[in-house]
Amino acid sequence: MGLKYREDKHLEFLSTLSNEELDVLVKILTSTFTNDLDIEERYKKYYPNHKKYWNLIAADYQHFGEIHLLTFSEAVFYMKKF
């Protein structure tokens, strides 16, 4: 698909986590309907060595947040309108 990580000083710590620690986040992200991580070539090639693609994990997390923020924002707008 082409997940692109946008540098974020608040997510850089992900690069220091172990595979076991990253696995928790990967399981959460890959269980959502907004998941794009499991179609990425690096994910398929290196799974479960998450450290090899921590920036894709961060990119999918960013994408997850954008989708849910947009949905929440639309819901708030809708509720305010009525």
C-alpha cells in the first residue's frame, strides 16, 4: 500500500522497543479495520522481527489515529448541528 511514516518525536521511542514489546502494538493494529500494516512487503518479509519495520508500525499507528480522529470529529460536528 505504501504506509509513510511522518517523523514524530513522540513516536521515535518505538525504535528502541524489543520485538516482544512491539508485538503488543502490532496485534492491536492488525486487528482493526483500518489496518494497512499486514499488506506491506517489509511486514510480510520480516514478521515477527518487528524492529526491522518499526517505522511502518508507527505509520500505521498514525493512520489509525487519523481515521479515528476524523470519525470522532465528524460525529461531534453532527451532534452539534442537531
